[in-house]
Amino acid sequence: MELQAWLSLAPFSAADYRHFGHKLADLAQHLCDLEPNRRYATLVVVILDTSATQIDEIIDLHDRFMGVLFSNAKRVMPPIS
């Protein structure tokens, strides 16, 4: 698969990643203001949410990759009679 085809499957753009970096910096600043038990609880929730989001993104990326793969195969293969 060509590089451009792989890049077209990327779930986020570079601007999205910069936005997420700023959001993480804001979260870190707010965590410093919390008491330790609340800080740890908040971190656990953020990690669990991030894990679920990453799994969803992996599944979506796989679905899109398989769609591209099947589309290319349909285009190349002759129809079965």
C-alpha cells in the first residue's frame, strides 16, 4: 500500500494532535491544584477513558483499512460468473 493511502487512513490530523497536547497541558495544570486522592482518581478516569477511545480508534482504523482492501480487490478481480 502506498504511503498516501496509509496517511488517508489516519484518524487525526496534525492540528488535532496539537489540540490534544494543549488539552493535556491544561489537565496537568488543573491536576496540580487537586488534593492527592482526587488527583489519582481523576488520572485513573482519564486513563480508562483514553484506553476506551484508543480501542475505538483502532477498530475504526481496521474497518477503514479492510474497506480499502476489499474495494481494491473488487476493482482488480474479474467478476465471478
